[in-house]
Amino acid sequence: MSLIEVIKSGNYELIDVREPMELEMDGNIEGAQNIPLGEVEDRKEEILSVEKPVILFCRSGNRSGKALEYLNGQGLKEGYNGGGWAELKAVLEANQGTF
């Protein structure tokens, strides 16, 4: 499935790998869980136990790409790099109405 297909299905978990300070300064996506990139390794079991597709995102897509690469190596079955949060939010709103 593509990222858009997953978003349209409505069945996914959003994980924001930015630092909490960035969420306060820049904004966030409602319903997304914040697991900063530096905590991904320590919290991998929590992420790997999610039983639906996981969409990771950050400010630009760089950190979420690194997190996804790591998690894929740890056995994540359905992970997607949602890229930058602002773009992802626009895609979510376009595909699911407003939040």
C-alpha cells in the first residue's frame, strides 16, 4: 500500500519524531504520538507493538526517514515516512476532511 492509500483507509498510527520544543514552536498534528528520534531506540517495543501501519514524520522527513530505517531493521512490518509535518497535515486534511 502507498502512504496515500494508508491515509485514506483511516487505519494508522501517527508518530512525530520531533523534539517536544518543536511541537510547541511549530505546531503539531492532532492525535499524533510524540516519540523524539533520540527515544525511538529505547521505545522500539512500544512502536513495534502497534498493530496497524505506522506513519512517522518530523519537520522535513529526514529524521523520520532515519527512524523508519532503524525500525524496519528491527522488524517493523508496515512503516511509512510521512515526511514533514506541515505537508503531511495538508495531505491528511485533503484525504480525510478536517480534524
